[in-house]
Amino acid sequence: MLVYALQFAFGLFGLSLLMNILRLIRGPHLPDRILALDTIYINSLALLLLLGIWHNTMAYFEAALLIAMLGFIGTVAAAKFLLRGDIIE
């Protein structure tokens, strides 16, 4: 039963990732594109966690933690750039 749930989740997160890539390409404004990038990293993080469950190993979870930290820093930097026009004060 877990195999079917994982396959279903892989399919839905993969579809969501493709839709976010479409939003990244077609986004009319810069905030739309930044939000699409943020959602892409969250979806790829979820796919990595599902892959860790599928292969039953902890290495994927450590990589997911690293991606989550870098994605948060990137989102904060992009938001500061949009608000102020400069990242470092």
C-alpha cells in the first residue's frame, strides 16, 4: 500500500513541479517568478524526501535539510532585493 501512495505522491509533486516551471517561464512580473522559484525548491524538497522514503536511506533527508536552508536564504535575499534594490546594506 505504501508503494502506491509513494507513486501517487511522486506523480502529483512532479506535475506540480512542471506547473511551477511554466509559471517561472510565463510569469508576467518578477514577484511571480520569485514565488515560482520558491515553490520549485519546496516541491523538489518534497520529491527528495519521497525518494528517501522509497530507498529507505537517511542520506536524502540530510540533503533535503541542506536544500531547505539554502532555499530559505535565497528567498530572503530575493525579498530584500525586491524591497530595497540592494541585498547587502
